[in-house]
Amino acid sequence: MARLTDERVKLDEYMKDVLSDRLQIIADRMEEHPEIVITYFQPDEKKNGGAYVTAVGMAKKINEYDRVVVMTDGTAIPLMKSLV
């Protein structure tokens, strides 16, 4: 049975700005380890496309060099290049 994959949605400039603003809010509250819900695209390693994954947890830091949000449980969630 074949795995179903989704295509990555391309965001317009307005949505990129909205996401950037929300990321800044998280960054401003990082000392509080805010609980966040974040949905991101995880590419399939074996074929085109991938799946959207939703993570819920407390943010630990934003690593701008690696372009990831790191959760307190160690999960690293990739960010779009244009958001960091």
C-alpha cells in the first residue's frame, strides 16, 4: 500500500508576515517557556511531498542559525528560511 503525501503549501507575503510576528511573540516570551502549538511540513525522505505535523509543547529556544524552534523535550521544529 502506498503512503499518501501532501504537497507543501506556498505562503503569500501576508501569511509570512503573520508567522514572523507570532515567532517574535514567542521569542519575546522565551524565558517563560510558553506552550505553543505549531504545525509544520515534514518532507517525505523517500518520495516527493510529505506531511503536515502538529506539535504541542513548551518552547525552549529559537535557534536562528539552524532555523529551528527547540522545544523543552528536545524536539527541533524547522522554520521557513524567510521567517528567521
